[in-house]
Amino acid sequence: MGKFNLIDEAWISVMTNEKGHTKEVSLTEIFENTNQYIDLAGDSPTQDFAILRILLAVLHTVFSRFNAKGQAYSYFEVNDQLRQTTALEEDDEDDYIDELYETWDELWKTKEFPDIINHYLSKWHEHFYLFDEEFPFFQVTEKVIAPENISRPKPSSISGKTINRLISESGNKAALFSPKTDSNKEVLTAAEIARWLLTYQGYCGLSDKVIFGKEKYKASKGWLFDIGGVFFKGSNLFDTLLLNLILVHPNNDSFNTIQKPSWEFSGEEVVARSFSGIEADNLAELYTNWGRAVYIHSAIDITKPFSFDVVKLPDIDHQNHFLEPMTIWRYNKQGENKDTHTPRKHQIEQSMWQSFGLIALPNDYELEQKRPGIMDWLDSISDSIVDYDLRIEAVSMKDDGNATSWMPIDEIYDSLRINDLVLTDDADNGWIIRIYEAVDRTKEVINRVYRGFLVDIRKIRQLSPNHQIVSRGVEELFYIIDQPFREWISSIKPSVSKKDKIAEWYNTLDKIVNDQAEKMLKNAVYRDYKGIKSDKQEDSTENIITAYNRFKYFLNKR
């Protein structure tokens, strides 16, 4: 008999008002009241991202089979479990795509989901038990990881304090600032187990050792672990879900196919498919991908220390995996992925706006440029949402850099508020290009002009080439620039003059960089003015005044 069904039980944490109040809700409640919730409010941004994709997988599955009124599309058959059982005929593709757009548009206008979602969930109720002997959610049964199927006598055991990323404590190293005491670090509620299980499937690393069979294969770190997550956030949770609900895939018509979320299969079938060599061709399957075969005993006592058993599953092919719409991309010019695009994680030392080109530039604007598919989807729906201020969200997991473990050690989270009409203006002289140029110029001024000034001061002070005066100074200036740039980009309205608005930012940039350089000048000491002999011109001296004048020349030039 299954326990803790995710359709009925409260486990998803949501923010209920602007004051930050939260509560836990079930899948039924969240789809019935989505427009009443501000946002997901789980234990971490990576957890919210993992759960967002589960909610989207439900919506992709349902609305690929039913329209906004809950009526089945006529192009294929759906069985008693509301599972699509026949493929789309080629002659029907255009009409089906038109109806998918109509479905999305109708949902956006009505601002609520139809009852067909909960009707679908009720048909799969037996597959949503967190603890179950036959169809445990996002898990396998004990027989799947039996000794004869795996490389060691027992699977790897993962403890509650390890999967809880608020603690992230292993058996060898204690977490110094844990939100739980030693007596309850291993104890998780059923709701916490559900949330962290989904997070673990997306961000598991490689510290565990057990595989299926005896022959080695490239194991998954969790698909979400390797991507630079990008998605849109709206004014409430309903808008967030709709903005990211890509009913018509922008990259390939073949991705508009039968949706195959993992809960429509047994754990044994999911594991078998991961070894079949067949790549996911639909978003519901990708969004419900497993990084591990997880086993939790169905008779678990959650008042006691929690742990589960895991076995590694094969990795997803990262090369040109353009089914994934929620990542930035890197074009590889060398290495094993040469001449292909692979997902690129966000950099912890960089603000999101510094990667604006990777996120927003049209495909092929620069050599091998590839933007996230979610941006192409926004182009498709821009006429429907009309002058909407949204946020681009970025989320990644930082690893420990150790290729033998790839342990998650920190989260990267950032956001940028921008008007949708600005973000979709990709004409040759449109807002996207102009903002990209402003970002590029800003980075050039800081990384070259201001950095050059700091290098000159380092030389004048005869400090070592590795002295941190340069790196710290550049980092500090990026920090000072960060908030003004965010405010500037969020203030852009489609109707304002591009020339005037760009000039406004360059004036702000000029003032901030000048102020920072003048601060260095005001804090100069005797040796800075005395200077050193120039290695460029005989019988001349380099000091902070000559360095400042050179800095001013190059700043004005740009």
C-alpha cells in the first residue's frame, strides 16, 4: 500500500503573498490555485528549478493531448489513462501546431488551468506515491537494484544530510553552519524527502560508486548539474509556468511528439530506456530525466534517520542537445566536443547581465552563436503577452572541480528584469543588439581601460605581477556597476529613444569609472607620485599622474 501521494499531500512550498509568507501545497492545489501564488518557495533556487520542470512536465503532457477547454485533439488516440497511444500523421502537423498555439493563447487569456489537469493526475494516481512497492515516484523497486544487476554487492547509500543541500554534509566532513542540529540532521519530513529527491535526480554529482552491470559507462551527474539554467519568471506562478510552457518547440518540429514523462512508466522501464541509446525527443521526458536509480524502502519510518540507495545511470549526450530550451550554450573549438554546442554553466564570479549576448543575441549573430530555446519561444508568444515586464532567471550548481566526484558545493542564482518587447527586439539595430553592445563596451572599459590603470599602479608600487590589487580592483568595480546597470536595463521601455537611452548608460558608466579612478588618486601616497623610471621613454618617469592621464585618454576614446 503506497504512502504519501504527491497529488494529494502538501509538499511543494509556495509563496502566498508579497510579504514572503509560504505554505506547502499538493499537486492538486497548485494547479487549482496557481494564479494565487507568487512563486515557488522551496529550500533553494536549484530545488525550485527542479520542481518547476516537474510542473512543466505535467503541463506539457496534458496540453499536448488536450486543449484549454480540456477537449482531446482529434489527431491521435488517447487511452483510458489519458496517455497518447498513436503518433501524429504528417499531414496533420501544421493544424496540430496551430491548435497548440491556440491552446497556449487561451490559457494566457483565462489565467487559470482547466480541470483536465487534475483529471489526468487522478488517472495516474498510483504512480505518484513517494513510498510504494510497485510504482514509487522517481524511484525503482528493490529488484531493479538487486546484487545480480549491479557492480557491487550493495548499492551506494546516500544520507539525508547529504541530499539536503542546506547542509550538504558527508560522513567525513561536518557542516559548520547547519540549520539542523546533530540530533536531527538525518531526519527529513516526507515533504522534504520529495523535494530533495527531485533535486538530487537533477544534481547528484559522481561521488557514489555503484553502476549497473560490470562494464563501465559514462555516468550522469544529473542533467541539471551540467546546464546553465535559464527561464522566465512572471508576476505570479501561473504566469511563470505559462511563459516557460513551450507547447511548440522552436528548434525542431520532431520534438512536438508524444510526451513521455517518467511517471507513465515503471522504474524498470525508465532504467532500461536510459541504456537503450534512444535520446529523449520530448520535453516531458527530458524534464523528468533521472540521474540515478533511487530506492527508498516503502515501509520507511521517517521519524528515524533517512537514507536511500542509488545506482548510477548513463549520461545524456551533451552535444547539440537542442531539445533542452533552458540553458545557455558553449561552442567548442577544441577537445572531445569540438565543433559542437554543449550546455554552459553560469560563472559564479559573473553577474548574469555580463552573459547577455549568450542569452539574448539571435542565433548566428556571431560565429556559432546559439541562444536558449526559451528565447525563441518568447518570440513566438510576444504578440500575446504584449508589453510585459518579466524576469530572466539564471540558476546553476557549482561543483568542487574534482573530476572523480563533481560534488555540488554552491549555487549560482541571478535574475534580470526586462520588458518582453525589448527582449524580443532582435532587428539589426534593435534593443537586443544595442544592449549587447552596451554590455560589451562596459566589460571592455572595466577589463581593459580600468584594469590597465590598476596594472600601472601595481608597477609603480613595484608589487608582484600576482598581487591582488588588480583583480580585486576590477572585481570591486564590477560590483559597483552591477546595480546601476540592472536598474538601467529594467527601465528600458520599447518606446524610448535607443540613442538617448544608450547615452544615458554611457554617462553613468563614465561617472562611476571616473569616480573609482579618482578615489585611487586621492588615496595615493608619496611613492605613487614619486613613481619609477619609464621603460617606454628614456629620461621620463611613470607615476600615478601619468597613469591617470593615460587612463583618462583611453576612457574618453571609448
